[in-house]
Amino acid sequence: MSKELTAVFHSISNKSIIVKSIPTKYIKVEINGVETFNRVAQPTTYGVWCPSNSEGNRIDPTSLNLQQDQELPGIVISLSSPIPSKDNPKEDSGLFWAGASGEDHSDKM
């Protein structure tokens, strides 16, 4: 399994953006010289994304005008460590962290 999943917008909760994985992917297969694309269903995974501005302050999620199921290019759900449950820190919440995949700009902030 991949360590990251491409994210789409799901909802806004407690000033954070809830994202979900794209539930279907397409696998390219060549059969008798014909290129085909085959749908493969995947379980949906949810993550929390907290975007910030160049000063490190959180951005109001509503200012992004996101639409349901809108793909978020460059935003991925990390499967490396689930977020602990608020009620019982020893249990997983079922959510993962989401964030940008790409070049580090920390030195420019």
C-alpha cells in the first residue's frame, strides 16, 4: 500500500478541512495490444488538513471556496501515523494527517 493518498475535499469541521481519498483509481493494462484502463475500488480514507499562510497562521477554510469532492492537487493523506482519538489517546481516531506533497518552503516563511 502507498504511504500517501491523493485527497479531495469532504467537509469543514472545527476550522479544519476534512479530506478523503479518491475512492477509485484506474490501472492501465495492455490486452492484445490495446491499452485499457480498469477501475479499481479502494476503501475511503479520511484525513485532516490545516492550511496556513506564509506567516504560519491558519487560513479560514471557508475562504478557499472548496466544492464537495473537489480534487486538491498536491494535497495528500499520509498513512504513516493515524491521529489518536480525543476520548482515548491509545485508540486511533480513524483520521490521518493531510498536507502538501512537494518542495519544502520552510526557509521562505
